[in-house]
Amino acid sequence: MRDTVAAAMSDRHTHAHPRRRLAAILSADAAGFSRLMEADEEGAFRVVTAHREAIEGRIADHGGRLVATAGDGLMAEFPSAVEAVRCATGIQADLGEGNAQLSPPRRMLFRIGINLGDVIVEGDDIFGDGVNLAARLQAIAEPGGIAISGNVYEQVAGRLEVGFEDGGLQQVKHIAQPVHVYRVRTAGKGAFPTGRRRPRPAAATPAPAEAAEASRFVRWKVLLIALLMGLFGGHRFYVGRKGTGVLQFLALFVAIGVFWWLYDLLMIVFGEFRDAEGRPVRNWF
């Protein structure tokens, strides 16, 4: 009888104070899955199955544990926020390669949300606001993107070769307090390391053929200006101002030569004109 009472009290104590731990929670879900299923049910099922296999493999590789799956979505926990984000970037890279082999209507993009929080543990399941927030972050992530909470950002900033876009404070469903959201930017999605608002995109570097064509265009403009200046100098020479005309011709040729040399030097230094093996190329005309 005493043993029975002790066991009951122990059980009450366990439920009164459930086991907890700190974990990085990753939530992933396919964007537009219902639409894809409606268009091609069996095809969408095959694609989501292949994608989930790739995701589960990545989770295992990064020391994570698959907690739950539901159709096109899944949830995993990691003991490290760094490994959770590293896993998420690997997942998006893998899925990007897989989607590249599919026709556009069959491609399936996943949203991923990651939060670091204290969770309640019961058997193989985890519960709590930390889990719910990961799901909310996943819902506001871009298709093919990753959204993380501010506490995850504090753990991973400067530790990974990715960039972050500061999404500011956002109110999410069923979470009382606004959440500071960051979006992860990998190299293929315009990474930048500041953790601030996205800067204005830089102008694209021209392709070698386009750069060479631009070079020729600039040079021919210079030649046209030189021709006009030469005609002006010749006019002065023939109207009797021979000294001024000759000096103007000489200054003109020196200026053209210096411009030509400096232009080539600068373009080579800044790598504008190089062949496929990186050797400098001089585009005279």
C-alpha cells in the first residue's frame, strides 16, 4: 500500500513538473502543396516523398532528431542552433538541385522556420511556445527560404558563411509578444553579412564580351572627339596661327596616348578584360 501511494505521488510530481530542455526547433513545410496535389496528385506525392527523404538525411547528418511528420511538413530538434541553421541551408541547397531536374510546374519549394527555446519533453514529443514559434516562423518564411528568431540569430551570427536580413519585429499568430525575425541569405540568394536591412543591390558586372564591346564604344567616342579637335587645330593652322595649331595637334596625340594606356591599365587591374584562364587581354579596337 505504501509503495502504491509513493508511486502515485511520484507520478503526480512528474506531471506537475514536466521534463524540459533547451532546443533549436526546425519546422519545414511545402509551399503550395495543395495546389500541386490538385494538379497532379501522384506526381506531387512522389516529389514530396523524395524531398522529405533528402530533408531527413540532412537532419541526421547535422545531429538532429525528427520529431514529427505530417503530409508535406515535418519538425526536428537540434542541440545546437548553429547546426540547425547549417542543416536548413543544406536542405535548401539539396532541394534546389532536386527541383532543377523537374519541370517548373512540378517544382516544390519548402519554407523553413527555426527557433531556439525551452520545450517540454514527453516521450519522443516536444511541446511549448518554442515549438509553436518555429511553426509560425516557417509560415512567414519565403518559399525556398529560411526565417529564424532573434535568439537563433544571436547564436549563429558570425559563425556561419551566410548572410542575414533583418525583418524587424513581427506579430505572429497565437504568440502574444512580437518576434524579432531574421531571414537567412545563402550565397545563391543574395547573402550579405550585416544583419541589417538589405542594401541596395550593386550593378551587375558585365560579361567579358559586353565589357569588351563597351570598351570599343568608349574608344571610338574618344577617336571622334580627337578628330573634331584635330579639325579645329587644322583650321587654326591654315588661318595663320601655325604655332597654336601644331601645339594643339601634339597635345591631342599625347592626350590620346595617355588615355589609351591608362584605360588599359585600369581595366586590367580591375579584371575587366581577361580571358578564360585569367590572363589580361588588350582590346585596342
